[in-house]
Amino acid sequence: MKRVGVSEFKDKATTLIAEEKALVIEERGRAIGLYIPLARKDGAKSREETERLERVIADMLGHTGMTREAFEAAREEAGKADSV
């Protein structure tokens, strides 16, 4: 999976998204987010991408020591902040 810094993602978002590949977004060398394209219509590929996303999340949780519950709470809180 390709890793990009926050600044690179911001500056090249259109190009990176057009590549239709999953990305790990990093800040100062630490993973802070993921971009997973969901536009695929092929069910098998969608399942494959979902499984890959689960593996990436598990890996990220292992590296950070964050629990799944804390990750989901942070994701939910970030969603609330975005909608304000």
C-alpha cells in the first residue's frame, strides 16, 4: 500500500484518487488516516478491498497500541467534527 504525507495528499489529492489505489496517509512518519476507494462494482474485488482494509487497520492498531473501540470512537468523533 502506498504511503503519502498529509501535504502530498493535500497537494496531489486529485491525482492520487484517480489512481484508484488504497493509501496510508502519514504525518511526521506516523499513519494518521487511510484512503480506500470504494467505486469498484465487482463484488469479489470489493470483498478483497474490505479484507485488505481490515488488515491495514489491525496493523495500524498494533503499531499504535490503540484498541479497536478507541479507533472506532475516534473515527465517529472525527465524523461529527466534519459535519459541523
